[in-house]
Amino acid sequence: MSEGSKLVLGLPKGSLQETTVALFAKAGYDVRITGRSYYPSIDDPEIECILIRPQEMARYVGQGVLDCAVTGHDWVLETGADVEEIADLRAPWPNYGPVRWILAVKDDSEFQTPKDLNGKRIATEVMGLTERYFERLGVQAKLEFSWGATEVKPPVLADAIVDVTETGSSLRANQLRVIDQILESTPRLIAHHDSMRDPWKRGKIERLRMLLLGAIAAATRVGLSMNVAKAEIDAVLSLLPDAGKPTISPLADPAWVDIFVIVEESFVRDLLPKLHEAGARGIVENPLNKIID
């Protein structure tokens, strides 16, 4: 690293912001956003953070203003930015699961397929994605940029919409019917090509990637530690989802061992009583911050 070198990192403002800060915390980074500042602090002197809306992020990474950033795959495609996608950051947290860009009409609409919308008005926030979608289908629709509340526009202000949904609740609340899915998107870690060619920056980005993915890998798992009599080892191991990967360590009592294993948290409620019945004792469940493969 040359003196004064910095990795300029874009963090998403808006719906992804809170979960992104929490993800970085699990990865070991203390990111703090104060007041209306667009320059969050981070406890790594080699990183400089900038807070930017996800819709603009890929463009700035593509231009080299930012070395790397977190934004949605959808906005990379929408802007057409030439960037490297380093990691898929989908996680079981708010706004970090997959979202769908869908084509929808009113429940009672006569339109049944995308081709029925030839010559019709389509409201959307993603003009580029929507234009390319209809071009592929050979449909000439009239696209209108939507500044928000897109789901309320049919049938008066638009014949159909292209909008984003995670659970579908807003579509149901507004009596909308999906007639096609255009794209599924998840949050991504993206980088500028020149930054990835720079050995120091590449190393910094790769370490960041490893820690973020390690935090995500630990999101749904816990560590189980238990004492097991040697005579009961096979019975206990047969119950473990990853029976081939537990760590078995000796204890002071030569007739007993300690078994440690990482399991999906969703299994634990049913698994613990079975482990106890099989002879495991002193079972301890521990949360995990990171799992690095």
C-alpha cells in the first residue's frame, strides 16, 4: 500500500442502508452514519465511505469515482454500467432477499399477456430494463417514467406497470395481477475494473468480500457444543445434519468427548431434545458472526 492510499466504498442510502450497516458490523466493520452526512465513518483508515442512492451507485463505480459498492443487480443492469460483480449478497434480512421486477395490470384488466400491451402506456422507474424487455418481445409500448407510487397508476394513469416487489403484498393491496416477471435481483458487491487490476485495492476488496460473505453464511447457523460419552458418539453423530464435519475433542474424563458442530438454526428446536435422548449432555448453543470456508 502506498502512503495515503484509500479504497473508496459506496454504501446504499435508503431501504438497503440499515441492513447494510448491520451486515458490515457482523463482518467486523463499525460504520457510523451521523445526521445528514453523506460520508459515514468506518473504523478502517484504509477505507473511505460515501452514502449514495442504489439507483446511482453502479454508474459511479463504472466511472471509477468509487472503487467498489453495494447496490442491487437490477440497478447495474438498468444503468448499463460496466462493472465487475464481486459477490451476491443475498441474505435472510430485510431488503436483502431477492426482489422481482414484474409486469402487472389491474385484476379485472383485459390484458392477459405482454403482447396485449402493444401501443399501451407503461409506468415504471426502470426505463432501460423495461425498454429492452419490450424490444425483445417485439412490443411497441409507450413508456412513462414513474416518480413513485407506481402501483396506484393503473388503470387511469397507465395501462400497466413494471414495478419491484419482494412479498407481493403491495400488489395484492392495489388489486394488481402479474402477467410476467422481467428480472429477479439481489444486492451485489460491485467493483471498478481498474480497482480490481490494482494489486492493493484488489486485495482489499477480496478481503471485504470474504468477510461479508462469511457474515452472511453465519446468518442462519449456530454452533452446538455438547459433552458425549464415547459409547454414545455414533448415536449422537447420526442425528447431526453435517455428521461428517463435527469437531471431536477429548475431555478431562477419558470416557467422554466434546462435540462441536455448525447447524442450521431452524433445525435446533427439534434437534436438541433428540441429542439429549441420545446421550448428549451440557449442550450449549452459540450464535455465530462469521463462517469462512
